[in-house]
Amino acid sequence: MKAEEFLDIAAKQQAITQSQTNQLADVVEKYPYFQAARAIHLKGLKQNHHFSYNAELRKVAAYTTDRRILFDYITSAEFNQHRISSII
């Protein structure tokens, strides 16, 4: 996955396809401490009802500094970064 593709997925609040989820899995494997990639990959797993979502959720939660933000990102249809910034 190219950087432009990752930024496009991160910037747009649209559904993540199975193909994009697979590409994000490769990014996470190559860069295991890349928290944003892990969160977006997890959201893709949830949207695609993937069987490994629960197992991956445990891993991503371990890498996440604030699980409330992760929860908001995964469960919301539209993630409001400015609202989260005011909480932090």
C-alpha cells in the first residue's frame, strides 16, 4: 500500500473494502507499532464482519493509549477529530 492510498483511506469517512483491509494488514505486519494503521485495519475488520475482529481488537487495545478514542473511532460512522482533540 502506498502512502497516498493510506492517507486517502484515513481521511475519508467511507466504508473500508475487504481489499483495503487486506492491504492494511500488510502495513500492520510491516510496521507493528503504527497505531493509526492498526485502528483503521480494525475498523475494516468490523465493517466487513471478519472472524478475526475480536482477536485483533484485543491486540489493538493493547497498543492504544486511550481506549475511549479507539472505541469512538470504531463504533462511530463519522469520527470527529476536533471533538476528540478537545477531550485530550
